[in-house]
Amino acid sequence: MDPIQFSPSTLRGLALPHVAKLAAYTPGLQPTEPGWVKLNTNECPYPPSPRVAEAIRREVGTDGASLRLYPDPKSHGLRAALAKLHGLAEENVCVGNGSDDILNLLVRCFCAADAAAGFTLPSYSLYPVLVGIQDGRSSVLMFDRMMRLPIERLAASTASVFFLTSPNAPTGVGFGNVELEKVLGSFRGLLVVDEAYAPFAQENAVPLLGRHPNLVVVRTLSKAYGLAGIRVGYALAHPEVIGLLDRVRDSYNVNRLSQAAALAAIDDAAYFEQSVARVKATRDRVVRGFNQRGWFTYPSQANFIFTEPKNARGESGPAVAKAAYDFLYAHKVLVRYFPSHALTAPFLRISVGTDQEMQVLNDTLDAWLKAPPNA
Ligand SMILES: Cc1ncc(COP(=O)(O)O)c(C=O)c1O
């Protein structure tokens, strides 16, 4: 008998209809060849604490024997250490394979066709993708150019779960706890404050957890701890919410080496604080430089800067941002721009690198302003 022929479209036809028409999340470029100044994915410009590599070596041992065994399925040691770090109990913590894993678990638990997941535009573009995977309903709140929190609209939202990025991405604008409490006072769903960038901010929502059982704070070790490659993030929430996340989580969602690495990183608080302080000092200096150029730049509480470039004729807008992006790209300086939204298209998002990398960025922008047709 002839084997059955499966064409690509037949295979697609076997998928659930909503999956067949999904568009995947587009991560920032990860160039493999050397020579790039990489300021596009908000990674830390500094390596993690030296204790991390030691902990991984210790975990692997001389012959890798421990790798035969599954990791601790609940990442108990890490949950306990994170709980201590934030003055909470282990029952308030769930650890994920990056905070993307945690966001996915939250969508799995709280979003469906008749239970909307809310988010703002602009914000982290993974949220709508996760909602699409779940075949759920989205409820979108638009910012205006001021990028202030739409407190009344958010408080009145009927979403089951609302993802608020604070500090926001890609703007870097942070929302204060006074504003968050106004929302929490009336919002009837679960408010998830995605605090991927909180270590660089003036305030964070952790102190509100005790008073608001419908608050979830999501954190990551990818940014401030310099561990994007290790994939560890976590949720802080009421034990009931943590229990729900645990029901839908992969049993072994955080591998052995990542658990060991994360524990070592959070154990080295002095190193962490020094890294964060260096990034913030560089950020504030570069923002001042953009202001001196006369480029509108949102006040950043994150490890990236959202700025509206002006060309040599003083013009700004999507075409100018694209020209600046292309010039930087041609000179191997990689930043991010988001042409799909009117509020983001005139801007570039630039991750804070080392002082040396930011010097290359500034020199390349000077060269762009001198190069025809800008001159
Ligand atoms: C707002 C926001 N949340 C979550 C993440 C995901 O972080 P992780 O590396 O922990 O999955 C990112 C990554 O860029 C982000 O910008």
C-alpha cells in the first residue's frame, strides 16, 4: 500500500484552527557573528556574579552524575530563597523557566474565550501571543503619548486577568504604588504587574502583596542578574494563586543547573546591587545626552531608553527612526524599533550597555547626523 501523502497544508489542517493561524512571537535578533554592539534585547551588559559559574560547576561535578536525576520539581530551595529575599513565605512563590513561563501559566489559568486577558498598548508583545495560543479573548487599553496609567479605565476593566508592565516596555515609564493601589481598589480581576525591570526602578509592587490578594508580581533573573541564558523567572502571589499555577506547570519546569545558578546569583546581593547601580548610572548619563541633543526621551526606570531621534534637519517621525535604525544596523549597532504602532514607530528602544558600548552608540549617531542625506 502506498504511504499516505501529507502535504504541508494537510498537516496544518490537522492543527486546531486557532493554532493554524497563529503568528509566533518575534524575539529580538541574536546575531552569532562577532563585532556587534548588542543593545536590542535588554540583557545585562555585565556577567552574572562569579558565584554562578562556580555553582554550575559544583552542580555538574566532575562526571555530571547529578544530571542523571530529575531536578527538584518545585524548585523548593529557590522558592525559599526568593521568599526570604522579598520577606514572604515559600507558599507565595512559584518559579518558572523564565518569566515568560510564568506569564504563560497565568494565561493558562485565567484566560479563555469568555475570560479576557487585558494588557496595554504598547507593552510587552508576548501577552497577545500567549492569549492567541490559548484561543482566549484580549482586552486592550491604549496609552496616549503621555504614557500615564489609565487608572479609571483599568479599574473598570472586566478582564479576568490584566497584565501591566511596570516599568513599562518599551517606554521605560514606571507606575507608582499609589496609582496601582487606586486600580487594585476597584479592579475585580487578577492584576499581574510584570516587573521584569523593577530592580532599575524607584518603586515596586511587592509591598502591596500583603494588602491585595488579587495582585501578582512577576520577576525575572534575565535582566538585573545577568542570567537571560539561564531562564529563571518567578511569581509572587497569594498561596491560592500559586497553587493554581502549580497545577498547570510542567512538573520539571526549571532544570537543575538553572536552580543552582539562580540560588547563587540571589545569594550575592552586593554584586547584584553594584551591577544595577552601574547600569542606572550609565542610563541616566545617556538620557541626559539625548536630552541635550533635543531628542524627546521618556524618563526611564528600566535598563533601556526609549528615544525619538531627530535628523540633522530637526525632523522626527517613523521614517527618521527607521533611517537611524538602519544606519546603526549598517554599523553593527543593534537596537530595536517597533514600526507597527503609531506611538512607538517614531522611537528607538536602546538597551543600556557598558559605557564603552554607549560611546560607540553615540559616536555612530553623530556619524548618522553628519552623513548625507541628513547633513
Ligand atoms: C516586560 C517583560 N516581561 C517578561 C520578559 C521575559 O523575561 P524572561 O527572560 O524572564 O522570560 C521580558 C523580556 O524581555 C520583558 O520585557
